[in-house]
Amino acid sequence: MNTIAKPDVRPVNPNFSSGPCAKRPGWTLASLSGAVLGRSHRSMEGKAKLQLVLDKTRALLNLPKEYRIGIVAASDTGAIEMSLWSMLGTRGVDILAWESFGQGWVLDVENQLKLLNTRVLDAEYGKLPDLSEVDFSRDVVFLWNGTTSGVRVPNGDWIPVDRQGLTICDATSAIFAMELPWEKLDVITYSWQKVMGGEAQHGMLILSPRAVERLETYTPPWPIPKIFRLTSDSKLIEGIFTGATINTPSMLCVEDALDGLNWADSVGGVQALIARSEANLTVLRRWVEGSEDVDFLAEDPETISSTSVCIKISAPWFCALGLKEQRRITKKISALLEEEAVAYDINAYRDAPPGLRIWAGSTVEVTDLEALTPWIDWAICFAQLECTS
């Protein structure tokens, strides 16, 4: 085979990790200089910062005014867990799972909450479950975007407005980069560390009036830890949704979240963020279409994620290898790119098929992805030479 020379151009920002994700363009530590440090988050200044995060988020997302939005602990995981523990159990549950995090929610519902009236609609990596099989007389738990498979639901057409159960949507690698139909979603969770490039450990919880009604009319039969409690005496704890967090947040992370929201507003709001991520996907589509060595893990073009883009190596020499050797090769490719300081942390998720996972969310620049793809071609070529020599 012919060798490929090292490319001349490197990405300006080589951070393509799928979480924590790349900071917004132009970010520096000086962006955090306004943080309220060494003060209580319950002080007037601290609460004002927390409320500002909620207000700016609501405005940027154009949330319905009757939807609640709150800051919770433990990232997206904490937000989704408190939703499952607080709201499930009053009716049957359909859980959609087509990658590792969805499978994690299945384990929680079946093994921890031990709900018996549960249906799991699953699919292999690269595919979606049959969305027409979902029963909306039941509660439905699903991800909008599969972060470890690079497969997203194409739209919200499959969700009825007049559903009986709740829709609980883990939207952490989708929100701010994909269109979400608020009127069809009752619980939406995400973390600052994904599309907005914020710091980890803080989650966001958005509730529809239907979700609030469930919380105030249903008491689960199991004990609820303090960190998950959303009600007191069968009433919603309104303070959670006005900046009075359940536990102590990092005010440095709060300042960083505000910086990201201000940047998003400055570039044109959520529609501009969606356009940036879709433009990044276009770069990767063009690369894949012109390559004989790579393909998307997502099988249906309409389901390819625009944020956590999962790539499989489709070259015959690679496909002929065993699974263990394929994982060794993709790890080698990722290591080569790190050594060259052109891409950090892009090996596939540990539970996913061997491949690469490139974050292409709204904080990533098109020019950086354009610079990255020739380097991946070079690293694959290098790995093939090593493998076949």
C-alpha cells in the first residue's frame, strides 16, 4: 500500500473528547474572573449567579414558561437518576436502549428499583429500536442522542402530544445542538460538561407541568435519598428551581456555565449552536464519503449524531482482524494522534465496538475538524503498515 505523509496543518484546538467537551472558542481562565469565590452559594450574590444560569438557560432554549428548570448534583447521571427514583412506579415503563448509558438506565430500573412492569426496547450499536413499538400509555425513558454509539433519534414525530405516560429524556449530548420538541418531553436532563463545554459534576433538570403533577400526586414505595428529593409534604420544592440547590454547587463552575451561555447568546443563540454542530457533521460526512477506510457506526444516515460522531474502520485489512486486535489497533491510532497533539481522547467508548469517537458539538470549530481528518487517515495508514509488516 502507499504511505501517507504527515499533514502540515494541525487543529488549533485538539480537544475532541466526548465529555468533558471542548471549551467555547476563545475561552481562557480569565473568563472566570467574575466568580463568587469564598462566599456561600446562599448569599445574595451566590443565589443571583445561580438564578442567572437558570434565566439565561430558559431564554436561550426558549423553554415554555410553565416548565421548571433546576440545577442538581452529580451531572446528567444525577438528574436522570433523581427523575427515575422520584417518578417511576405508578404505571408500566418502556425503556429504549441502544448504547451503554441507555443500558445503564435499564439496570437501574430493573435491578435497583425492581420494577416488574418494564419493557426494554433495545438495539445493537449503530441502530435504533423500533420507535413504532413504544407504548405511550406507559412511562417512556430514552436518550435523544446515544453518546457512545453516535446514534440519535431523527426527530420527535414518534412521540404523541396526547400521551398518557411521562417521557423522560436524557438529552445530555443533544440539548443546545439538536432540535428538541419541548411539548413532547416531560423530563429533560443534561450536564454542563457536554455541548456547552462546561465543567463536570453539575446537572440540569427540566420538568413539564405533567412531570410536576406526577411528583405531587405520587409517592414511590421506596425511600428516596436526600440528594434525589424533589418534593416535601407532597409539594414540589420550588427552591430547587429558583437557585436554591439541594447541595453546595461550585461557584467557579457556575461562572463557567454563565460564560458558555453568554458566548452562545453572542453567536446567535440556540439555532446558531445547532447550525455549528450540523456544519461540523457535514465536514465528517464529506470525509467519510470520500474514504474507503472509514464509515459511520450509525447505519441510518438520518440517525447520525452531530455531536458524538462514532466512526468505525471499514478497511478490509481491519475487518479481517479479531476483536481484541481491532481494539489494540484503534487504541494505537488514538495514541498516535495524541502523540502528535492533534486529537485527544477519541478512542471509542469502552463498551462500544472498536473505532473512534469524535466530538463535533457546538464549541468545536469546522476548521479544526477539517484539519483533523487527514491526520486520522495518516494514523490509520501507519497502523496498517505496522499490522501487515
